[in-house]
Amino acid sequence: MTRLNLNETVCEALFASSLQPSDAPTAEAVAAAIGRTVRQLGPAGCAGQVAQEFGDHPETAADRMRWVRQLANTMCSGLVLPTKSAPDAPAAGTDLLPVRGAA
């Protein structure tokens, strides 16, 4: 799975989760929500739920996806990467889960 696909899956799982901005989620709560949602729905189910919400409620879905992407970016910005790159390690100074601009 590429970094971009992993990022998409993470954002789709967060979007499909029950996590809300009012929860003020910690990194642990975010990780738990991602894991729980992917186990329950699978990556395709998460993507399907995102698509359904964008079809049914585009305005609120766009707001939620913006929040999800900001949350994913915030949670990943504190990650410390190794200074010596292993063959498959990301280059120092790059995000593990780069977040594309909001749609």
C-alpha cells in the first residue's frame, strides 16, 4: 500500500468513525477509532460510507472531511522520523501520512 493510499484509508476510516470534533480526541483515541472502523467496515466499506455521505449531505460531509484531514495532519506532525534512513524508511523531514489539500 502506498503512502497516499494509506493516508486515504486513514482519512476515510476517521470520516466513517463515530469520532466527533467535540470529543477533542487524543492521538490514542484517533488510532483506536481508525483501527475499530477499519476492522468493522474494511477499507472499501469506509470509502463507501464517505461516498454515501458526500452524495446525501455534501455540505456537512465536506466540513467533516476538512476536520478529518486536519486531525490526521495534526496527529502525524508530531512524529519523529529516524535520522538514518533504512532502505524502505521515509526520508527525514517528510510526513508519514501526507494530507492533501481539502477538496
